[in-house]
Amino acid sequence: MTELFVHNTNVPQPIKLSDGKPGYLSVKREGNHFRYFFKFEAHEHHDFWYDAPALPNDLVIKVASIDGPESFRIKLIN
């Protein structure tokens, strides 16, 4: 499982992955919630999004892709 280290704010930001790869989080307001779009530069990880009023700490997201399943854990940092 790959951990994503995300600052606890609802703003676009670069993120770090536990395997050392870089990524980027885009945040867009959609009505009464946010769409968090995770994009990765490394081809080993597949982009995904998550819709919620706030991004919860320790959330595990399972992503199905053509390369097989992958799990991510969100770790909020200050």
C-alpha cells in the first residue's frame, strides 16, 4: 500500500508518496463537497479522484486499473 502525504488544506498542492515518487493534488469545489484529484508523474501509479466534504486522515482508496488493483492511504500532515 502506498501512502500519500497531503497537507490538511483544501488547496492544490504537490504531494509526496511513501515510495519517494512525486504527485500533485488538485482540488475543485463541487456543490457541497470537494473533488480531490490525485495525479502521479510515475507510471507505476494510476490517477484517481475522491469526492467528499473533507479529505479524511487514514482513508484507504482502492484503485482498479488495467495493471491490476492498487491501494493508497491518505496521511494528512500539518
